[in-house]
Amino acid sequence: MLRLYDPANVWQSREGDPLSATYRGHEGVRSYFREWFETFESYDAKAETFIDAGDKVVVGSRVIGRGKASGIEIGMSGWQVYELRNGLVIRVDFFQTETEALEAAGLSE
């Protein structure tokens, strides 16, 4: 998966996210996923919506997982804006709503 990301990419998780931080480079992506997945016993994510915004793509996704500690199954939706350059992801920003993601991608009215 890392071959899709520029070595200097930036991930900005959304405010209020338990992992709210800025992650940089391939090691940042690894760190984000390591921290995220360690809380789940099982996990499944599906991208459901793709909106072309020129050098950006707005992605709506759905996540279902079961917590390791609690055993509780959760489901949540989220939005990401992927910024691309030379065929590689250079930035990913996470948003709670479609409206926020569209605005960040320059697609708001």
C-alpha cells in the first residue's frame, strides 16, 4: 500500500479523533494504522463514494469493527480528501461530514 503514497506525504486526522495528530511520511502512515488497528479485534473498511476534485479525490467510507477490550461492535462513517501529485498521494485529511470534505476539496457552493 505504501507504494501509493509519496514518501513525504502528510496525514491529518480529524479533530476529536482519538488519534488526532499529523502523521508524516511512510513511517507516519504505518504508525497511524498500527495505533488504529491495535484497538480492534476485527475490522473492515469500505470506500463507498468517490468524487473527483481535480488533483484531489473526496472519499466517503464506512468502517465496522469490534473493540479488543470491550468486544463491542461499532460502525462509523467518515470522509477523506486525498491530494495527488504525479500519481501519488501527498496528503490525506479526515472529516466527519461530506460537507466538510467537499469544502476542503474546493467543491462547496
